Amino acid sequence: MEVLYCFANASLTQRVLVYLLVKVRSQLDCVTVIFLNDHWVIRLKLTSWLEAKHCKDCWAFLNENGLPYHPPLVITLALKDLDAGCSPTQVMNRRHVVIVSHGAPSPEEIRYFQERFVSGLGYCPQSLV
């Protein structure tokens, strides 16, 4: 099962990753986090269907914090490249998409990306709050 959601800023994205680590860690196969300047995209790949209660809770949490995401072609191709075994760096160079994290969910990688990006800009855009 695969799910794509978008979130307004880094804090919401981190909150979602922490939630996933606590609630559905055992069913997570892969989590991909992409930064698109004005929003963040998370793709969840689950190894199996969630139990009914966990599924309802998970959907409610995702819908409360973000929106289902329908990717444009460039994002679809980037995700297919990752699935084909290309490294995030190769995909970023080929598709010009910022892949912050791919694999196990890691809120720390978002925090690190946020700090590096903001220090380079000298200010903090709304999507990096």
C-alpha cells in the first residue's frame, strides 16, 4: 500500500514522522520525504494493510495535518527512480527534486535539512517553520 500526502511546513512533517514511528512502525516499508519550496510531500509505503482501528486513526491524523497529494509527472518519475534502486542523490540530480529522506522515517533528517537550508538563506521561509 502506498500513500502520498503533502504538508505545509517542516514542523507538521516532523510531527507526522514521529506519529508514524510510534503508531505504525512495524508496517512501514519505506518513507520518502520531499521538499518542494512551498510544501512537503511524504510518501508512505506499507508492508501490509493496517488493522481497522490503526487505519482509521492514521487516516484521521494525516487528514488533520495535511492533504492527499496527486503528484505531477516529475515527482512520479522521481519516486519511480527511487523504487528502481537509484540513490536519492542520483534522483535529485536527474529530476531536480529535493529528497530530504528516503527509507526509515527520520524526523532528525528534516531538522538537519531545515537548519542547513535556513542558515544558507539567512532567513526562515514559512514552509521551513
